[in-house]
Amino acid sequence: MRLLPRSMAGQLIALLLLALLVAHLIALWVRQGRDEYLHPVASHYMLERVAGVYHAVRLSPPGQSEQMLSTISTGNAQFWLTSGMPDLPVTMNEEEKKLARALSARLSQPPSRSWVQIVDHHSPAVQESGSDSPPYVGILAALELADGRWLVSLQQSVGRSPWWKPLHFSIPVSTLPVLLVAILFIRRILRPIRALETAAERLSRGEQGGPLPVTGPSEARELTMAFNLMEERQNRFLEDRTRMLAAISHDLRSPITSLRLRAEMIDDAALRTVMTNTLEDMSLMVEETLRFARDDTVDQVIEEVDVARLAREIVADFSELGHRISWNGPHGIFYRCRPLSIRRAITNLVDNATRYGSEVEIRGHGTNSKGEVIIEVSDNGPGIDPALFERAFEPFARLDPSRNRETGGAGLGLSIARSCIEAHGGRLELANRPEGGLVARITLPEAGQTK
């Protein structure tokens, strides 16, 4: 089960939100674990209430103080008087001292006459008071009156809300601003990655767009520079290989032509025929090698074409040569590609099919469930041993042991076809038909689909 989004931006945002949520939960857990925690607003309200009761007791008629305190005492706030100093702890912590000073300032009396303790339902003072205290935190305060008596009060906070309730306020307030800033910066950080993804897809399809701008974080900059260097080296390698093969092919044409002229002067007809056939094979190999190198480069213009129309044109060309060939597919299959490469790939497959079969069919499947474009070229020939499928794509590979010249070719047709298809990020596969014959299946990736 996938818990995080597929995109890097979605994962970063999801992890950020998860981290914020965990931080809030930890803070709540720490707060719940602090029994002495008292909200400042609650403590301020309690001190004001103690000060008000203190003034009421000080101004009440003699003998009526206890009755008044009994009347105003509630479950969360109890007040009573002691004849002498109550049994109080000797020392107060810093927070309690701060509250005691605040209470003395309200009453304009010396701090020595005020005592405050932050208590909860576990505190001994609460247990000794006999109050039925729920698990709340509160204040136990004692104030000395002018007649020597002490006013003691035990007040409890309104009650802790459910642990999850603060999240209603804290999460939106803390998350939304962070999320907005994070989205802006994540988009900026990931912009070079998206550009690199597009460039990699472009490069896999044989397109050239020049070096990418080096921007973004240091990791993205280093990755972009490495990609630019890789693309430059690949282009240089293809150019050097093409120039080398072109030079070799050009240099071989002259001696082959010279040998062909000399072979024509041989009186022995049988020997002359053998030598002429061998020289023609060599010439064909040279031409096919040069064509293979040129077709494997990436100098063709990328444009959107109707692959169905292109296939129908190929069918028409081979039909004029007397071959039985047909097209079976939708009217329009639009794809962004190098038209000459796709045409050459399909033409080579059809040419190979007409050499070994009497009937050929080109079938177009448009797009499948994955958005891929599929073109199949099938024949009714003898087929190929499945163990030789990969070998059939090797340059100059001829699977017929006799190397019969009637089938023609130099063994580069399938190699060139696969090179053209793989330059678009696709794949070319062979399979035997159940009813007999061979089918060559071209699968072009979704990235080129535009309609």
C-alpha cells in the first residue's frame, strides 16, 4: 500500500505535514505529562478571585465571614478561614514565588503574608482538604488577615479539554503558513529536477535541446552539469562514429570499384560470377553500414506525424512493386517523432517480411491501456526459431545458413529498425504467429503521444 504520493514535491510536503503533526503530538504529550502545568490566563483569573474574596472577608461584619465563604465556595473553588497559620510547605518554587508576589502586589501587602502553591489532585494539601478533586490542576493560596487569621483557598482550573482539541487551533495556525512557504520553495527546488526529467526523456527520443541551465541547489546543479556533460559526450561519440564510418565507406568504394572492373576482365565465367557477387556483397555492406550509422544519429527534425498515413504510404509503395501487402488500423495515429526514422524502421520490417512471405500486413493499434502506440508487421513466412530472435537484430546477421542471395540484404535491416525505434525510447520485438509466419511489433512510449 502506497502511503506517500508518487511525486517528490508531494512526498516532501507530506513528510513536512507529518513532521508538524508529530511535533504537535509530542508537545501535547509533554503537556499532559506535566501535572504542574497551569495556563497563565487561568492563574491570573484565580489570583484575581482570591484577592476579591480577601477584600470581601476583610470588609465583612464580625461573625459573618465563615457563612459568606461557605456561600461562595463551589466545587472548583473552596474558601475557608484558619485561626492560625496553616500547615504550609517551607519553600515555594520560582513559579509559585512569582504568583505569590503578584498576589501581594494586588493586595498591597508584604510578600511574607502571601503563600501560593500550584497543586493537582495528587497533592497532599488537596488530599488533606478533603475535597473531591477531579484530575485538574489548580492553586492553593493562603493570605494572612489583619486579625491574625488566614484565608485559605483551593481553586481548580476549568478542566483540561480532550488531548486532541488544541489541535483544532494549533495545527491550522502553524501549518498553513509553513505549507505556503514550503510549496513555493519546493517548487523552486524541484524546477531543475523537472527540467532534467524532460531533457532525459527528450534525449532518450533522440531530440537535442542544448545544455540545461545550471540552477537550483548544489545537488541539482551538480546533477545538471553531469547530465550536460553526458549529452555532450554522447553527441560527440555519435558524430565521431558517423564520420569514421563514412570515411571508411568512402575509402572502400574506390578499391571495390577497381576490383569489379578487373573481375570483368576474367575469362573464366564461373570465377568471374563468383568474384562479381562477392564484390557486390561488399559494396552492399559498405552502403548499408553507412546508412546504419547515419540513421542512428539524432540530426533529424522532431515533429508530429500521422503514423497511420505513413504506413499507408509504405503499403502503396510496396504494392506498386507487386507485393501483396495491406494496412489494418485506425485512420489517424498521431505521434511526435522523427518521421524518416519511423518510416525507415517500418520499411525495413516490411522489406524483411516480403523476402520471406508472400503476404504482409501492417496493423496499427493506436494506443493501448498504457498510452503506447503499437505497430505490427506480420507475414506468412516460415518464421524464426525463438532462440534466434536476439541474434536476428545483430548487424550483418543472416539466419539462413546458405546466405541465399535471392533473399538479398546485408543483414542490417532489423538492426537499423531496432536502432530507429530505440532512439524514440521504444522497443522492437519479434514473435512467431500461431497460424504461421513472423510478427515484428513496434511499441512507442506514451511520452510522444500528443493526440
